[in-house]
Amino acid sequence: MVLRLDDTDVERNTEASVNSIFEGLRWLDLGWDEEYKQSERLALHHQIADAIFQKELAYRDFTPAHTTAVAINDSEKSGANQTWLFNPGMRELSRAESDRRAATGESFALRFRVPRGTGEQVRFNDAVYGEQIKSADDIEDFALLRSDGMPTYHLASCADDIDLRISHIIRGQDHLTNTYKHVLIFESAGAKPPQFAHLPLLVAPDGSKLSKRRHGPVVSVTTYRDAGFLPEAFINFLCLLGWSPKDNRENMTRQELIDAFSLEGINRSNAVVNFKENSALKEGTVILSGAVQAQRSSAESKDPSPPTYPEETFDPKALWLNAEHIRALSVDELSARLLPVVHAAGFPIAPEKMRAITPLIRERIKLLRDVVTVADFFLVDQLPPYDPAELIPQKGDAAMALRVLSHAREILAQTEFKHDPLDQNLRAAAQELGLKAGQMFQPIRVAVCGRKNAPPLFETLEVLGRETTLVRIAQAIQKL
């Protein structure tokens, strides 16, 4: 496995984009054996270009760069789209004249001399799209070297493939038409072309190619990392875009994907990533729960977390798969992954407490970052404001809620904070008050969690502990 940065396009090659590539690959644990930068291999590229030139399979084109693509007469056009193919004046220039002009320092691009008028066909077998054939007469005399001496993608890519003895090239379907040119380069350099496999493209819901400039951070791998996706779940999601196993499984481990994968299973049509564009994503809006917002508002963070995007931003299948992979983790493993998220949000809780919280929320989170909102009442010292009406049980009133909480405070002050004693004593208390269990439990749940929707009550009380529980019940009594 070779990681090669095609970085000869100076304008597009920025440190930020390179760092993003490495961060994404490392997060996904997609390791490689060898690493190269094309910009450090220019001598090799020039050597291959010169070898092709010496065989008279390439020629110098002294046409100024801004007029290169302008056809001078109809003989340079071909096909329905009337595309530019070559400049006869440059292609037919004698070698002596070409050498003379080059010796004077006149700039030139080096172009491949595509066979013309011979009926030659360029062909290759693609592992996904099958046999591909194109008439050489329909291929333009493409550049090998630009007028500034820098190699084009076509030359640099093929020269490196030859030198590194690449056996298989798997790349996007948008490179399918480039492959005819690459076959010509391989053959002119005396090398056997590798096996090509072109994959369907990942496209946006509107059918356009994914573009960070157009679609924002949602098409960046690191956005999914920062949002709380598991790397193994994200790989699972990516693999199902344009490919599926014969048994139609979806939730798969990395090893199951490896065992089931074959190039024959790849679809030929492009795959849609069903993300949802929204202003919050593009502006980097941070979305926090009330409890977390209250905790954070007391002091500005000097090291702000990455922006948190709405759940509906992401493809629903990606979210579903992530939730499935989260549930498949052991409590210890999930706890270890949640702890850094909680710490990054500004809550310095101990690993033991995180370990106790994890089984209570595992079924309730789709993303790792959800821990901060789903488990907020475990993390904050002070609950954010909530509506006292939430404390009133079904078919009850404020007086009933007050009786429940007052009695619960007495019971919990002397009950062992373990599941079974809490269960037994609070159920017994409900009977004493002549209430249903639900009418007893709801005011307590809202008092200690700040909301009705929360994990099972007795496990929650056990993790919160006696002191926090009694303080919050006292505060709820005051609200009533």
C-alpha cells in the first residue's frame, strides 16, 4: 500500500489540505507501507519524459500557454463536441528547428505525439467497467511537461507507477477517460500498464461532485471525526456507498468488510451521500444542551471545541450505523472513547464515573458527542432552569409532587444507594402515599435530571449519589 501525494499542482497544494488528508487517514487507521511526494521526484519525471521524447513519441509545443487550447483551423477539431486535438504547426515542426528554438531559451510544453490517421485503438480492461476502447484519433496531444517545466498529472502519475512497480490502481470514475492517455504513456515508456479499477463517485444529493468549496465541512472526513463518529462505523458507511455484499448485510466490522469485498461487487452508478446542507454547518454554529451551555457561560474557553453540527446534517444511514457500532462496543471500550469527549467539553470527571454512566446512555446516543447532552445532568454541578410543572406527575397536582418529593427526601436520606434498596424503598413509599409507582418516580426523575426523558431512575440515582440527589430534590421542593 503506497501513499503518494500528487502535489505538483502548486496552487492547490496547501499545508492545510495536506494535513487534513493525513488526519483523516490516521483517524480511520488506514495505514500504508510507503510514502512519497511527487514534488520530490521531479528528476524521475523528467527522465521518463526525455526518454519518450528521444523516441520521437513526444514533441515540443512553443505555442504561448494562453493560446494552446485555441484551434487554428478545423483540422485540429474532431467529434461532436469539436474538441481541440493538436496544433499541426507544432506537431510537424522539424527536430532541428525544435532544438534551435529550445536552445534560445524559448519556453515550450512537451506534448505526447498521439498516433493519428492509422486507425489505432487504445484499449484497456477495467475491473469495474469492463473493456474500454477509444480511437487514438479522438485523443488530444496531451501535455507531459508544462511550459514551466513542471510535470502534468498524467506524466508524474505514470512515471511514479512505473518506478514503484504499482500493480493495481483503484481510483474515481472521473479518471476513466484519463486512462487512455496513461496507457499510451506506459507503452511508450516500455512498461506494462497496471490493472485499473474505477469506482463510482460520491455525489451530493443534487448530483454534483462533492466539493468543500461548494458544500462546506460536511464533505471533510475530519468533520465526521469531530462530530463523534467511530472510525470503524465511518468506514462501514463509506464501503456501502457504491458497493454491497452479496447477502445485503449493512452493519459490518472491518474484518467482515475485508472478507466480503471484491471489485466485482462495485456498482457502476454514482453513490449519493445524503447530507443536508444548512446555515449552521457553513457558519460553524456550536449547538450545546442547556446544562452544558450554563456550565460554559460562566467562563470563556481559551481552547474552544470544534463546531458541533446538527444531527440531521449527516446521512441517516451513517448515523444509524454509528449507533449500531456504539452499541456493539463493550462498556469499557465505549467509556474509554467517551471520556476524551467529556473532558474536551470541559468536564474533568474521573474514569470510574464515566464507566458508571456509560451503560445508562449506550442505547441513547448515535454519536460520541451526544454524551455531553444525553448525560449532561451527570456532568454538571448545577442543573439549568426547568419548568416546575414538569415535576407534577400524571393525573396529579403540585401538592402531590410536593408530598412525593418531601417523602422521597426522607427515604433517600437513609437508603443505601444501590439499585435494589432504592427500588424497594421508593416503591414502598409510593404505596404509603397511595400513589402509582409512576406518580412517585416522575417528580424524583425531573428533580435530579431536570427532565422527564432520562435513563432508568434507580441506576441514575446510584451514579449521582446521595449528596447530589438530596440537594437537587431540595431545590425542586423550593421551585414548587
